Amino acid sequence: MVITHHGGQCFKVTFGDLTLVFDPVSKSGTLPAVRFGADIALVSRNHPDMNGVEEVAYGDKEPFAITGPGEYERQGVTVQGFLSKSKYGLGKGQESAVNTVYAVELEDMTLVHLGALADKELSKEAREALDEIDVLFVPVGGDGVLSPGDAQALAVSLEPKIIIPMHWSGMGEPKSLEAFLKEAGVPGEKTEKLTLKKKDLATHDGSILIVTP
């Protein structure tokens, strides 16, 4: 499995011939739009910074779009979506928006992407379902999502093997990544591309890995 970061909350996950993307940036987003083919596209928040499903229809790939809570299975990948709230990019008069937390099982690993989460706690349903998390993508930027301190507290409580901060590149409040690392008390390890196998996880216990765009 190879994980790359494409700004904001957008992560591409490839394994074999299959490509999965979380929160692809659309052409009308505030970040540069993505442009690659994906088999499965997961959208946590219906906002141009995260809902660019059409941008990952490329070449011979036409993505299967998952845009909300529920259970899904596609090409051997199992996905569960859990309802939560976001305050990112709200319209006038809006107090909150729907956000979906996704748990994805592939290659005997569980990836959890919290999306543009503003809730400091997950729902009871999500907590009970998210038993063992291998990789946790957590928004740390404030500005409608978790603050660095709340992001750190929630991440630690979920006990993942690896924590990947997001919503700090191209969005979020200035120096939010630095604030998150300060809360964690570690410098974090930077990489441009994260290559993972199940056996690699044995050496991690809450490790913070910063995948740079």
C-alpha cells in the first residue's frame, strides 16, 4: 500500500492495480484540483475542497463514489461511513454540515479518515465499530475542523498504530501542524510517500507520520 498526500484532506492510496482516494479536490475548490484516475472515491464533506469525484475520472478509471454514511463493498474493499458534523466552509445561516467518517479495510489493514470533523467525540456507533485502527487521518487545522489540541486528544483516544495529520496544507489555520506536534510532544516523521505493509505496523504505536504534498 502506498499513501500520498495531495493537499488539504486529499490522500491517494494505491495497492496493486487499485487506487482509492479520500476527499479529492474539485476544480472549484480553494486548492489546486487533483488529476489522476481512481477506482473508489470517498467524500467526507460536500464541499469543493473535498468533493471532486469528477477530477479522478481519468484514463480508463471511472470512480465508484461514496459520499455519505452506510456500508459499502467494492473490488474487495470494505467501507463503513459514520455520520458526524463539520463546521468547515459553512454557508450563511448554517450551524453545521454533514461529515462522514470512513473506515476502510484493505490488505488486512484498517484505515480511518475523519474527514472535516468538528466533533470532539465520535458517535457511539463509530466508537464501537472502530476497534483496531492501523492508520488514522486526522484534521488538525481548526477553522471549522478539530483544533490541534482536540485532534491530538481524539487521536490518542482511538489508539491507532499510525497517525497522519491533515487539513494543514493549503487549508486550516497558520502553523496548525506545528501546534499539533507540540501538543503531541514529538517532532513527527516526514515522508513524501508512505509505503506500508501489515508487518510494518508492529513497529508503530501511535507514531505520527507527516505525509507531505
